[in-house]
Amino acid sequence: MFRSLPPFSPTDAELTALADSMADEPTRPGQPPLPATAGDNPDLPAGYTYVGQFVDHDLTFDPASRLERRNDPDALVNYRTPRFDLDAVYGRGPLDSPYLFDAEDPAKLLVGTNTAATHEPVDLPRNQQGRALIGDPRNDIHVILGQLHLAVIRFHNACVDHLRGRFFPPDELFEEASRLARWHYQWVVVHDFVRRLVGTELLDTVLVRDSATGGFRPDLRFFAWRRGPFIPVELSAAAYRFGHSQVRADYQLNATLEPLPILTPSRDPNPFQHLGGFRPLPKDWTVDWSMFFGVDGSSPQLSRRVDTSLTAALRQLPENVDPQRRSLGLLNMMRGRALGLPSGQAVARAMGTTVPADRLRLEGETPLWFYLLRESEVLADGRHLGPTAGRIVAEVMIGLLAADPASFLRMDPAWQPELPAEHAGHFTMSDLVRFAGVA
């Protein structure tokens, strides 16, 4: 997006000092520790942290993107279509990815059962070795994301049941159900997820409603492409990594279980003491989505604020994630440096969103990722993204949707959700999990 800006190349010592400053529990001499809820974001239920991860996996997949392997942004290859098309769920469709589909009901996706849980469809489909049979193996990386993937599978299957009575020919039922699921998912991404992240005021300047037709049209100032849409490194290596600051120390999956961490510092941990994935779902671990989204008046767990702090588990990664047990913040900033990202201040100047340095409490230039978090922390109290990160995220998300010839924004800009919802003509994650029958 900003190829003309010079790369920012701080030293390892400077990056380490910044990463070390990102404590989630700052000490206050002579004062009692802050309550555990002090960093919670009252505007964003915890489930949206993992909606963000699911969306990221829907858009991008670079199996060779490890820091030491691929540092040229022009050489990065995205093995995922940069579209909100749920190819992480559908794979290449029933003909090319038949293992994802139910042979007894070919329009539906396959779901797994948990033999310890009365054979209810509560897990992803798995092979004999316990590996998930899904379109993107990363979506089984932890229990919450795996259960979210399952919720989307069941959402598609509910769309099949919803349409079956309309007498679609068998060969058309899958196509129509997948279109219905994709369009509602796209609406959720834009009008629920992105709107919560960037704020209504900013989103309404990027996705403009036409007063004459009632439809929406994009208004992009910085995100443009020549041959085809792409995922800019300013998004993938900086702006979209806001989600790391939203991660809680632990999560309660349902009313039966005690809160558990996503990560564990042990190389050989007790499998019932963490939410790590790549394994069959343990008994009674089905996610109660009313504890992650506001469903029928529930009070869900909250995400952490978007700010320059990381929970302890991310400040010293487990050995199986990083043998050197470095901070995720340090790895993010090293990745940005390796890819030649400009400083946050340079990007803000280019976008006209500069904030006085004394207000942001920053000295000199800082890595783009850190700058965007500090901007959100200071200007939005961590409740949503600041103007620089918010516009990058909004423009890329809306731009990708507008570039997709099969999206609702291209095919029917005035379309509104038609499935049952709490508010007619709208659709949220709460509506999606309710319609899917998982809440």
C-alpha cells in the first residue's frame, strides 16, 4: 500500500526493549494490583478475537512464511483466494474435496462426533489419527477456533435444511446453500466484525450507502491494485495483528469447565489443562457460544482491549511454538522489519492521520505494528482500532469484498440478510451460531 515509504530498521535491542514494555499487568509502586478485568474491552465479546483468526485463515495461507524463509513481500505466495468465500470450509468443493462432504447427504458438510459425548455432532470430522478433515489445518490449532469452524460447518448445513423445502434440484442445492451461507458470512464480516473493530463512523466513509438505490459502494483512498486484489503486508504483518493484544489469559468454554489457557509453557503438558488443538475434542468441552457472543441476553466473556500489552503467555511463548521462548510482540516486530515495513509514524503521515508524539507517548519512530496498537490505546481507549489501523483494515476488507465477482457487494449491493435474526435485515455472529443450532 505504501511502497514509496522507506523501510524502518530498528536494532534488535530496540525491538526487545519495546517488546519487554508490553506487560499486561503493569506494576504500580505502592498501589494494589489492578483487577483481572481492568484490561477487558466492554464493547467486544471474546468470540470476535477468534472470528478475526478465522477470517484471516479464510483469506490467507502461506506455508513458507516463517521468518527465516521468506522476507520479500513481493515473493510471498498466498495459497488461499483473497476472498470471503469460506474456502477454508468448502475446500475445492464436493467434486475436488469429497472427503469434506457427507456421502449420505451430499449437499451437506461432514461433521464429527465425540464417542464420549453420546455421539453428538460436537467435533470436527477426524481421521483415525485424530487429525481434522477440514479445508485448512490451521483451524484446528486450538479448541475455540476448531469449534468455530464446526459452527460454520453446521451453519452451512442449516442453510441446506432451510432451502431443501424449496425444491432445488439435488445438483443445485449445494450451490444455493453455499451462496446463502457465504453472503450471510460476508455480511457478518463487514457489518458486525469490521464495524465493531473500526467504528461505525470510519466504516461508513469506506462503505458508502447509495441513497437512491439503498445499496453499498466502496470508497477506497489507499488500497488499490492493478492485476488483481492482494493482501498488503501493511495489513498481514501489522494492522491485522491487533488480535494478539485481544487474547485473554484463559477462557471458560462452558458452565461445566474451569477457565483454561490457550497456550501452556510446558513442552509435555497435561492435555486437560490447556485449549491446544490437533486432537479429538475431550468430553464436555463443547463451546457454549453464549459465553463468547451476546446470545439472547447472555453476558459473554470479553476480549482484551486493543493496546500495547500482551497477556503473559504471549510474552514468553511455549518452547513448542518458539524454542527461544521469545515474545510474540518481538516476533511480530522482527517480521515487520524483515519485510521492510515503514514506521508507524511514516504511514500515519502518508495517510494524514498523524497524532502528536507527546500524545502517543512515543519517542522517535516506532514499528508499524506497535504504533497502531498505541494509537488505538490512546485515541480509542483500546475499544476499537485507531484511524490509521482502522482505515487500513476497513479499506482492505471492503476492497476484497468489492473485488470478488461472487460477493453480495458485487452481485447485489442492496441485498440484505434473509435468514432469521434478532433484527430483521441484519445478521451478526450471535444470529449465525443461533441459526446453526450451536447456541
